[in-house]
Amino acid sequence: MIKVAKFGGSSVASAEQFRKVKNIVRADRDRRYVVVSAAGKREKDDNKVTDLLLLANAHIQYHVDARPLLSQIEERFVEIADELGLKYPIAEKFEEFSSVIESLSPEYIVSRGEWFTAQLMAEYLDLPFVDAADVIIFHHDNTVDFERTAAKLKEAVQRTGGRFVLPGFYGSTVEGTIKLFKRGGGDITGAVLARCINANVYENWTDVSGFLSADPRIIDNPRAIHRITFDEMRELSYMGASVLQEEAIFPVREANIPIQIKNTNDPDAPGTVIRETAEEREVEHLITGIAGRRDFTSIHIEKAHMSNEVGVIRRTLSIFERYGVSIEHIPTGVDSFGVIVNSKDVKDSIYAIVNDIRREVEPDDITVIDKLALISVVGRNLRRRAGSSGRIFGVLGEAGVNIRMITQSSQEISIILGVNNDDFERAIRVMYDGFAAHEKV
Ligand code: ASP
């Protein structure tokens, strides 16, 4: 069995966290490959090394003295190395980096967070260090060159005898220019590695025990989700329940490798397993999770005999496209339809958009409704149960929550409800209490 274990920023934020990582890696011989983020926050108000490096880079760009910031970063690493008694000459190496920093690219500078963290971790775990610049190969458009990357990673596996520590978040082009993934991209490195070496499991170690079935700021102690499908996870993350960098799922999903989310601070908690399909025996549970966001705007357009006129929706949508506004949902009726967008995306342009629609689409009526919240009720079993939506609407009706919009995702794994911002938390509470709270996981 081959496991890739990726540890996020908070899991490697201090010497104490390094110790936990060692215990986790030592507890299972199958954990052969360790991917690390840069040291992250030790507590809520702390700084992530990546943020400090970004800031240092900005100082350099604007010719402001970056030395105090660089010393702050150095201290973080020195503290870890000293406390763990590591031999890696961290102070010296960091000074070397600082002294030439002005000649380095921003990507290179920012990538050093994971680079130094991985150097320390490799020594502490007594495993070889593999530089991501040598094995994670990017195309010039910032996408991963899987063919070259797989070949390089296989070489590294051979060279190291099949165990190593790899820094996340960066790689390089064939010419050797450092490139970065999006923020949180250490998750993507782990997924690329798992895929290229055909791992059996991709473990993602973080500071929460997996996905929760509802936001803990709204529901006290929501139940954890032990198993979830990739599609369900996409729906929940999109609506705000994010644990993993979204793009990390694609490489492993294609190769059918499950992702296991685990908590470094509570390694015995089962966490969440994300895989392509769930097992049949789980059929009894109706709702996997509930997530939502506030502040959407609906632009409602009415045009008599629209059903006989071709192109009304296309013309309307192209106006939004012109303003660079991404569309969330388009509920349609016979002679009317709505376009639902994020309120912040149309904050300055809503009047201009409405004017353009008036002129180019000539609707009979157009209404703008704002302060809408969208709630996604996600469950792979929803499609198998007749009457599920009726029951959901029932509990909302009893609680006096007015449903302003309903749509269903095309794979029927989620029902999306629009309610007033003011009803948002109450709607989630009554649905959670009505369904998720008593169901088995
Ligand atoms: N260190 C990077 C960040 O803070 C990448 C990661 O943590 O995965 O975004």
C-alpha cells in the first residue's frame, strides 16, 4: 500500500506540530511520501510564512527595507530547528537567501516557505528531501505537465528507495523557472504526486477532523461527514464548506484515488473519506451536508411570449459576460427567468446592466431582488427518495421561512434554495434539526 501524506501549514507551524507529524508518519509504514506546506499559523492571530514572504516581496518591489520581515521569518525556522535539535544550518542558509533576495523572482521568494519547511522536516523524519523544482514540471501557462512530472517523480522514487519529503505549492518549467500553484496549492502538489506514483490513498492532514455536515458557527457540534463523493464535496465547498484546495481533487479523482482528510491534532478521529462513489449500505442517509452563502442578487426578467422568441436568455447572459459577472443560477419560467449573481460582483454595475438589458432585450418588466442567501442541501441519496424535496420544504414552511427560489443540480445531488439573508441561519437550523441531526453518517 502506498500513501501520500500531505501536511498543511498549521500542521507544520511549530516544533510541537513537527513532533505530531513524526508520530503520524511513524505510525504507518505505508506513509512513504510526505508533502508539506510552509509553516502556517500557530494560533489565530499569527502569520503564515507564505504571507510574510509575499509581504517581503512587496517591500522589495517598492524599495522598502524588508530586513525586519525577513528576520521574523528566519526566527520562525530557527526556533523549530533549535527546539528539535536539527543540524541543518538554517540560519546560514536563510542568510544566504536573504542576501540575494533582490535578484530573485517573486515566485522563487514565495516558494522558499515550503522549501525551508521541507528541509527541516526531511531531516527530522530522517527521509531524503526532493526539490519540487526538479519533479513538479509546469507548462508555461501554469498548468502541470503530467507526462514530464510523472517521469521525474518516478526517477525520484527510484533514487530515494521510495520514501521522501517534498515541498508543496511550487514547481518549475523545463527551463527551471519557479512557478506556483494557487494559494493553498500544497494540496495540489499532494494530489499530483499521488496520481503520478499511483498511490492507494491521498491523506490530507489539516487542523479539522474532515468535513462537517453544517457550519459550526451556525450549528453546535454538527456531525462529521465520514464519507462523501467528489460531486457532493464540490457542491459543499462551492457553497463555503471548504477544507481542501478545490483543484486538488481533479488529479486524484481521474485516477480513482480516495482522499482522506485527517486532523493532525486529533489523529484518531476518523476524518472524511472522499471518493468517486459511496457504498450502497449508506443509502439510509438522506442529507450529507448543508452549506450556504449570503448576499446574492436576483435579476428577474419578464417578457410575454418569450417562449416563442429565440435568443432572449443568450442576449441577457451576454450582457453579464460583457461586465465580467459570473452567473450562479438561472431559474426559468415560461415567460420569465431570473439571473442570480453574487451581489459583490454587480455592486457598481447593476444599474448599467439593467439599462443594457432594457435596451437590448426589451423585457416587459425587470426586477432586482437583493439580500438573498443561497443554501445548498447536498445528498447523493436525494435522487433515490421520492418526496425528499417536499419534506425539506415542509420543515421550512412550518418554521415560516419564505423560499424565494428553488433549483436542483443536474445530477440531482443537491437542492438549492434561495431565502432572504435574514432567514439564512434559521433555515439551516431547521433543516439540520429536521434531517441531518438524527441520521447516521
Ligand atoms: N503555503 C501556501 C499558502 O499559504 C500553500 C499551502 O499552504 O498549501 O497558500
